Amino acid sequence: MTSGDSALEASPLASNRLSWAYLIITTVAHALTHSFVNTHMALVPVFRDELGLSIEVVSLMVAVPLLTQALTGFPFGMLADRVRHDRLIALSLLLTSVGGVLVTQSQTALTLIASFSVIALSLASFHPPAYSIVSELFGSRHRSVALGVHGAGGTLGMAIGPISVGLVMHFFGERNWRLSYLIWVAPALVCCVLVLMLRPKVTDARAVEASGEREERASLRSVFTLTYILFLLMLGVHGFGGNAVSTYMTTYLKEVHGMSVDFASILFGSMPLMGIIAAPLGGIIADRRGEKYGLVLTYLGQTLMLLGVALSPNIASITPFVLLYGFFGYTGMAASSSYVARFTPRGRRGVGYALYFLPLNLVSSASPVLTAFIVRLWGVWYIFPFAIAAYVASLGFLRMLLK
């Protein structure tokens, strides 16, 4: 535990109602931001049918926004260590709203890619300040639980995005899928105002102790330790496989099992919906058993459930494996995000959390393109052996990290 953490443990800020209120607001903001981000992955079959796009072009629609997020995450992380966190969170929510409106006006692959990139930019600006303030408000004793609750907001957003687009297409027709982006614009703007209103009593009290000031001067080099680099490599390998599944899951459900796009979107959205329970539960497990235990549970569980998805013969048998795959995937969120606070100095956590998302975004931008060739050559089912191999490799990296 760092000296900055000790100061925060002693502060009443870690347990008062204002801290929990701010956690709730940032969690809702997290949900609204993510509700826009993953939706286009559920729409891959729609893009192919409506716009007549090849699988390679569709893969770029997924890859370019992720690359945008990867390239801008580090600058926003640097900025998060220098400016008020609430301002960056508010900026993120504004970008989310603008991106959602732009999607409703986009009619070509190029304009859709640009709109999705604006939304990706909003997520890049949200994560470093939001995760930093949550880790600082609660200290190491309750950090994993708080980060688990905050992560549950993100998983809720990942769920409501695809589910809302599925419901919109079911009730209003497949051509009206753009409405699913418009319905979240107003709540995002309201949340933006709330974040700014609550800021004065929370973020001004974060850490003025002498020990905290000493950590504020930590150099960038203090973040790039061998342990942290190995940790980031592990996250990158795991994300490579996970994004392959996320990008083509609805395509697999439609083309192999004959599920309609709207119901495939709802099932796809139900995977992160499991994170509402799994993420806080994972935080409790990480606080009681340790972060390493939480990640082992996640990677093993995902590997076994994805194997079940790949071998299931019909929709009835595949559904529970899909849901449990989502459950195990989000169990480790609190453990991995808590590791960032453990591995990085408090004054550099904005950079630390930006780097935390960097490998995932980089490999995720490459994964759809690579898996597009796999789908073209062998078929969509082969995304599963590809992803399982990545998860097994992640366990190998985790074993190295344990040592």
C-alpha cells in the first residue's frame, strides 16, 4: 500500500455518503458511455445487408473506432493527471451525445466509421479520470468493491446498447436501428450536468496530504515497471480473443443457428448484462481472496464456457453457455482494474489507467481484421478455437505474473 493510499484510508472521505453518491453518478455515466460503444458490433449483420458491405469493410467499421480509442487514450491519461477529473468526464459525455446524433444522420460506411470514432473518443476520455477518482475515493481496503460497482455500470451499458437496438428493430423494423442511438442522448447530457454539480465537494478533497503531494511528482518511468508491462501484455492477449468473439457472435448466431438479428442482438447484449452481478461479486472476491484468484477464475471460466458455445448443437443449449461466458468475463473486471492502482503511483494513475486500456484497444482494432480473414477462409465457427487459444495463452501470462 502506498503512503497516498494510507492517507486516504484515514480520511473520512472514503466512507461518507458523498463518496458513494459520486460513485453512483460515475457508474451511471459509465453505463451511458458504454451504451453507445458496443452497439455497432451487434449490428454487423445489418451493415452487411443494408449497405451491401463485404466482411472486410465491416471489420474496418469495428477496427477504426477501436484504433482511435487506442491512440487517444494515453494523451487523455496524461491530461487526467493534470486537470479536474469532472471536466474530462463531462467532456466524454458530451462527445457521447454528439456521436450518437451523428450516427442517426450517417448513411454510408465512411460517415458511420467517423461517427463511431467520435463515440470511441468519448470512451478514451472517460476511463482515465473516472477510474482514477474511484480508486482515490475509496483507498485499497474497499477499492476492488468500488471498482467492481463502477465496472458494473460499464457492463450495464454494454448490455443496454445491443438490447435496445434489438428491441428497436423488433418493434420498429430493422431499418430504424439508428433510433437506438438517439434514445440515450438526453440521459447522457443530464448525467453530464450532475457530474459537474457534485464535483466541488468531492474532487477538491482528494489528496492534499504531504505524502500525496510527494507522489504527484512521480515520473512517467515509475509506471513502466516490468510487472506492469507483463500485466498489460496479458490483458492484450486476452482482449485479442475476446474481441474476436464480440465482433462475430451475432453473425455466428444468425448464420449458423438461424437466429434473427434482433434476438441475436438481445442475447449478445445479455452477456454484459450478467456483469451487473458479476462485476461487484468479482470485487468482493478480489478483496477477500486477492486479485490473482479473481483473474484465474475469470480466464478458466471463460475458456470452458466458450468451449461449450462452440460445441452446442442448437439455440436451446447454446444460450446458457453464452450467458455464463459473459458472467465469467466480467467477474475479473474489479481485480484487473484494482491491479492498476496497486502497480502505479497515485499521482500517475490517469496514465496508469490509460495504459490499462491501451493494449486491449490496440489488439481489438487488429482482431476484427484478422478474424475477418479467418471467417472468409474457414467460416465463422473458427473464431472460437482462435479465442480459446488466446485465453489459454492469457493463463500462461498470468502464471508468469504470479511468479
